[in-house]
Amino acid sequence: DLDHARAHVEQAIALRPDDSNLHYNLGIVLVSQRDFQRAKNELQKSIALGESVPQVHFELAKALRSLGDSEGSNSELQTYQQMRKADEANLEAVDASRQGDQTLAAGDIKEALLQYRLAVDRAPGNAIYKYKLSVALHQSGDIAGEQAQLAQAVKLKPDLAAAQRQLGYLLDRGGDPDAAVTHFRAAVQAAPN
């Protein structure tokens, strides 16, 4: 019952006009009702409000195609495919990280290294995965590799106190106390307690 669905979503939007998901859902209903111009407006508003589900771009592509905007439709389809690919890579990274946690806890450092490297490869912008890899590298005795991963982790997430602390420790041990102090201060600032 698309008419009732549209009415309910419109009422919800009246109550929460900045809810990106509500605009997305109204866009879906409008595409189904073949009201493509309104659907386009609602879906674009949803995206502008920060809707992050890939499907919003797919629905917008359908509306644009129906309005005769092939170029815009193709652009939205490309965005949709890129987001889906990124989502799949993130899921693979989460799974690899969990497996790394389990194998490291079981004492299998070699397998943990493989899993954490896979997580870092699939989600290179995730500081936590780099930190976890640094822990496994530390346990394997690869201090240079550990330090490199820690440096990348704190660059991505300066408030990652554990990585700042460990990087400070390694720099101090390596004979660079000034750089160590910088990282220790960052660790204290990130986690004052």
C-alpha cells in the first residue's frame, strides 16, 4: 500500500526533517510510485543529510534514468558499486581482524600476522587494524615493522592512546627521547586517566 506508506513517511519527515533515512525511504516509495522528480529530490536530500547506505545511490540512479539523465544515472550507479565494494572489503577486514584476535590469543603469531595484514589490506584507513598488526609484529620480534605500523596508526588516529604510548616506548628505546616525549604526551592527552 504505497499511498499509506508515503503518507506515514511524510508524517515522520514532518516530525524529523533532518533524518536522512526517512528521506531515503520516501525516495524509495516515490520511485515505486513512478514519481521520479520527487524521488530524485528526496534521494538527493537524503544523501546531502549524510545517508550512507549504498542503496540510496541505486535508487537515485533509477530515478535519474527514468527522468532521461543517463549520465547522472551512470554516475550514481558507479558510486553505488564503489560503495558496495568498500562495504565488502570492510566486512572482510572485520572478519580477518576477528580471526587475527583469536589466533593471537591461541598463540599462533604467524597466522595472526596473516589475518591482521589482510585486515589492513582491506581497510587501509583503519588505525585499529594497524595497531593490532603492530601488537602481533611485536610478539614476533619485528620491532621495525611494529614501529612502522604504530606510526601509521597514530597518523590516522592521533587519539589512539595505546599506539601513542607504545610508539613513545619504542622511540625512547631507540634513542630518540624527544620524539618519545611527544608521543607520551599525546597518549596522556588521549587517555588522561
